[in-house]
Amino acid sequence: MALPSWCTDSVSVLRAPLVSIRGTEERDWGAATRHTVEGCSFQPSSTDTDTSQARRAVSVDAVLYAPHGSDIKTGDRVSFGGSVYSVVGRPFDRESPFSAADHMRVELALWEG
């Protein structure tokens, strides 16, 4: 079963290959590929500003509800609304026990400053 009809957000998923740099594997974001996932619901969940430093760092947390089985993985980034968020933890599929829509839940974070 698909997510509800009001889930109309589209996101771009950026996936960078792992490369070895000085013996450490890191993501090469300059060589990232991009694909679109449609039928999502993007939900900002919290924001915070670090006022203890002269440089005011801002963080934003969000949750993306995507269709079950979407191609979103740990280490990816998700672009939505002009901002690029990092996938936090592992995205996971949730199967509904009560005939509601199965979906994928993806925790996202954005840091600025």
C-alpha cells in the first residue's frame, strides 16, 4: 500500500562513492550521483542554535517518510527545499500492522555554521 495521497514531496538522494584518502575511507561528494524519490512527506522536527559561541551554529532535525523500499541508505544525503540534510543512522522500512501504509522512515540532520 502506498503512502497517503497528501505525501507529495519529492526529494533528491545524493550518494557519494567511498574513496581511500591517506588510508581512510571517505565519501567523495564531488563524484556523487543523484536520484529522485517521489511520494514522500518531509517533516521538520526540531531546530537549535548554539549561542555559547561567537559563531552561531544552527542544527535542524527532520524526518522523511518515503515509500516502502525506497533507495535511501546510511551515508546518503537528502536534498529538499534548497537544503541538503545528512541521513542519520540507518533508514528502515516499517510495515503497518493495522492496514495503514507501509513506509520508510529516514532521520535527517542539517548543521550550519
